[in-house]
Amino acid sequence: MRMLDGRGSRQLRRRILIYAFCFLLIVGFAALSVSEMDVAAQSSEITPNGTIPGLFPEPLRARVTFLHAAPFATPVGATAIDICDQEDQVIGDMTGIVFQQVELLVIDPGAYRWKAAMSGSSCVDLVLELPELRLAPGSQTLVVITGDRADYPIDSIVTTLNPGGGFWHLPIIIVDPE
């Protein structure tokens, strides 16, 4: 077993201090990025994750597939719904979705709260409030709207087909051996 002299002990303390600082720095950045994501998702003026819209390359955008499986009216055209955001705006081309129709929405990753409303009602005639979706980069999610209003209430089934992935940003640190 080797004994540390005064100089070796100082170097060991210095390395421990540097490693502790790096650890706290990484934890701090992780906490900061998570809090920024939550703030951005709650604000309508900032896009999710504080990004500029359209900067996510196509493979990193989230994909949400909507399947309308709720035969709550006849004829089929009377089952048409719109997918709306919290500001009562139809999302993209998610309008006029009828029973047995499947629609794909490609969107920037982030947290979203949506609702289904009767088509043409300016998102006022609410059919269903969807659960909050937290979409990771490259994720694929399936939202199935079910029920017939007579025997089964209108509800949704949300399943993650591909969880996607997060980004890890680690600082590059060079430690001088002396």
C-alpha cells in the first residue's frame, strides 16, 4: 500500500473536487433542461423545449397516429371530429376525421394537451379531452378514440409504439495531470 505525501494528498483532493464539480454541473444542467421543457410546454408563445419551429430534422420529429374508432352517430359523416389544442385551434390537418379513419400528425417533440371536438364547431363542441402527451424526439404514439355514447362512453386509448430518445449533453473536461 502506498502512502500519500503532502503533494499526492493535494492532487487527490484536487481531483475529487474537480469530479464533484463536474457531477454537480451535469446534474444542474439536467435539472435546468427539464425545467425549461416544462416552462416551454406551458407557454403558448414559446415552442416546446424552447426551440425555433421547424428546426427538428424529420427523423427526430414525433409522430402521433390518430385512429377514430368511435361509431357514436349515423351516418358515418356525422362522426367527424377535429383534434384541437388548448387555444381551440385545429392542429394541422386534423379536421373532419370520421369513424374508421386514420390520420398521422408529425410534430416537434414536447408536451401537448389536446382535445377532440365535433368537426366544424370551432373546437367548442367537446367530444373528449385527451390525456397529456409528452412526445420525445423520434417517438411514435397511437391515439385511439373509442366508444359509442350508448353502451360505452367516448374514451381514448393511448399507447407508445416507439418511445424515441432523449439527448444527453455532457461537458468535455480536460484534467491536467499536474
